[in-house]
Amino acid sequence: MLSRAGPYGADGMISGHRIAITQARGHAGARALLKRCQETTRDTTKGGFRVLQRHLSDVIYRALAADHHAHNDGTWTSRK
């Protein structure tokens, strides 16, 4: 069963900024999100990265959930 908590390895990547830093460096959408966050909330760079990390974790979760649904005919299964 897919859990929002996710595997600890993926959680470590998100909390460690690895994906966020890579996206901020090379993805125009991530740079725009950081700029928009800084302009609207006057947040620090660290706060902007927290917003970006949350956005990326949501994107990753939706992709995993869509993949799970595609391979299981749209039904959730639980393992016991």
C-alpha cells in the first residue's frame, strides 16, 4: 500500500534539499516558484526552499499514486 509517509530513503532526499537544489538550479518552474514565494511573502531563501520541497513532495506522491492506480486497475490494495 502506498503511504504518504513514503520510504525513509525518499524522505531523506526531500528533507536533504537534494531534489530542491537540483530543481532550483536547472528548472525554470522551480526558480519561478522560489521567486514568487520571495516576492509575495518576503520569506527567506530557506523558507522558499521549504515551500519548494513541499511542492516537490506533493508532485512525487501524485506520480507514485497515479502509477499505483495504473498498475492496479485503480483499486487500492492493502498488504497484511
